[in-house]
Amino acid sequence: MATRSVATVFGGSGFLGRYVVKRLAAAGYVVRVAVRDTESAMFLKPMGAVGQVVLLHASVTSDADVARAVDGADVVVNLVGILAESRKGDFQRVHAEGAGRVAKAAAAAGVRRLVQVSAIGALPSARSLYASSKGLGEQAVRAAFPTATILRPSVVFGPEDQFFNRFGAMAAMSPMIPVIAGSSKFQPVYAGDVADAVMAALSRADALGRVYELGGPKVWTFREILAWIVQETKRHSRLVSMPVAIANLQASFFEKLPGRFKLLTRDQVLLLGQDNVVSAGMPGLAELGVQPTPVELVVPAYLQRFRPGGGRREMYAA
């Protein structure tokens, strides 16, 4: 009796993970979701048939956990990432050492395909700890699993994102939105498109050992994005430029607070000051057969709740 292929997804309960898990289940894989908190990942179970989505406690910081998670898997996807450190050295432990640990274990287990989701700007020599640790992670993956496919998305958007939602909430609550490095460029990419890219990377022969940078169809400046959010939420928040020095002072304060209260860190200030767009000549969504989805097609629907009255006025008027 034939058995179904097994896909292990590290970080499958995160924002991007739910899109990847759903597609893997639809493709017929038994999906082993390796997460630190299995209880919070229970919402993934209905994405497959009974017993198709299996939750497994595993941390990318543990050799034993990772080895158990990849044992018997045909394909592995590593989506694990953090935006801020809870403890000093977390970026290195999670993005660099964790990615390398997954790749080594996958190679040792005879895994057929490995997809590592990194980020645009990942470079070992980057000033940002986030970007440099992502770059070191790529190096570690390539050394351990040379045929791994590396995907570098720009800012990822979708109903559960922490980007458009955060600024939508800010527009709803505050008469002023601070703008740090307003001329920096971004190329927001839809979470569903990134998940489709993961699926393509797992199946296409020409994706083996390659790096793809994933961006949406439009490049925006940070100020343009914020102005559009204010317009979509039908608010009147003023965009006020904030000097980097002041932003760093505020970030220093937030860094002393517990995890979810860290609204801004000095490392994020560094990232905001850098363009986050697909590099010229780099393969991307098109080369993986994915048509990029515009921000304007998805984001207004979930920004509507930040409008006056939660958007109900427009609904009743219609």
C-alpha cells in the first residue's frame, strides 16, 4: 500500500505558515507542523483531512527536536523567523544556527527538497542584526544542503500581517503617524503568493539550489504606503517625519518592555532605512510561475475595520 509523502514545516503556525500548510495539505502531503506551542497551532488541523495535519513540538534550537521533526520527511520548509529579540543573541540562535540545524538534519535524514524562507536584504555583513543573521542562515543552509531553494520575500501582507494592520490601527487611534525614513522603498508581496512560491520551489527541477527574491507588482515608498493606509481607513492622521535619532530613542524605551509591547526596536529602525525591493536581475515570482497580487486587491478588505464605525457605515449605506 502506497504511503503519502510527508512535509515538515518549521514555524507552520505563524502568519505565513498557515498559507503553506493549507497548500501542502491540498497537494496531498501529510503535513508535520513543527512548532514550539502545539496548543496555539490547533487551528491548522482542519486544513487537512483527519490525521493529515500533525502537530509536533519542536524548537529549531534543539538538535534532538529538529532531527525528530525531519525523520521520514520527503520535503522540509523552514519558515521560522523573529522580528525582535527577547534575549540577546536570539537572532543568531534562531535565524543563523536554527536554519543551519534544520539543513544539516534534513541532509542527514535524506530529505529530497528543502526550502528556506529568508528575507530581502539578508547579508552576513548587514548592519541590522535581523538581516545579518538571515544572511548567515542562508550560508549555513547552503553549506549543509547545497540544493536547497532560498526564497527572500519583501514585506509580506495578508489579513494576519503585522505591517498594514499595525499602521491601520495607528491611523484609527492617533491624529499623527510618525514617518521614519519615508523615502525607503518597499515591494509588498502577498502571503498567498509566497506560499505558492514555496510549492513551486518544492516541485520545479529548475529551482534546485537557486535563490529567488519575491516582491509584488508595485514598488512603494514608506510614506506612500502610510498615506494610502490613511486614505483607505478614511482617517485624517497627519504624517510627520521623525528623525532617526528620535526614533532610536523611542526604540530604546520599547526594547525594555516585554515581547508584544516592543512596538519598535533600534534594529527595525535600521531596516526601515534600507530599500526592501527585488534586486535587478534576480529571479522572482515570475520565474516560479506565480502571478503577483496587488496590495490594492487584498488589503482594503481587512483595513476596513479601522474605518470610523468599523466600516459598518459604508456597509449599511450600500
